[in-house]
Amino acid sequence: MMAIKRRGFAARLASTAAVSTVVGTVASTTAGCREDDGSPPLSEGVGLDVAQVMRAYFGDGLDSGRFVGARYRRRFESDDALADDLTPIVDIIGAQPTVDEAVAALQAKVEADVQASSMLVVDGWALAAAEVRIAALAEYVEA
């Protein structure tokens, strides 16, 4: 698991910069987080672009994924809590050398959650917990 500082991750999730590398700068409309706290870049040693991974994972369903992600994100009172929740998904992506392998790893995690009955309900829909978290990450990807 990549060692990251929680505040650094939350600040990057809440920044308005363009989507960059996975575990790196992720675009958002959330305001109010302080600027970079000097923690090491989250993209350190990771060459995948989160936008590419999200587009490959969702395909034509990216807008639907973003919608589910936005709904799920409302559950969190702070960016730190959201960052904690999304970190395992980011770690899965960050551990993969290619976009295709990242998508396969995410699909495997979703399948594992289904097999383990690890589900979350969002707007009345029961979805695999990993899929909801992937959607929450996709919410930060510009269409």
C-alpha cells in the first residue's frame, strides 16, 4: 500500500487542477481545502492517468458512473473521510503498470465484493462497494 498523508490526498481531491496521474491531482469542484501541505506527490512512481483508467473502466457509462459517484460523495462530511474511503481503490490502480491491468484489477475487486456481499445502497440501488467507490473517483474525471 502506498504511504500517503491523508490531508495531502484530500487537498488534491479538492483541488481545481486538471486530472493528472492516478493518485495525483484529481479535479473537483469542492472548495475549502487548504493548499498542498508539502506531502510527497501522490503520483510518485505511478504513471497511469486516472482519467484514462476511469474512461476505460466505464466506457460509454462514464456519465452514469459520475452520477453515482456524486450521490455517494454526499455521505461524507469531510474530504479526509472521503479520501480514507477512496484510498483502497486508488491503491489498486496505482499498483498496476497499464490501464488494461488497472481495469482488470478493479473488475476483480468488484467481483470479490459481490462474492463477499459487500454492497452499498445508493439512491435505492444495491451496488458492489468497490464499484460505488470507483464511481466516486470517476466523479472527478472531466467528461
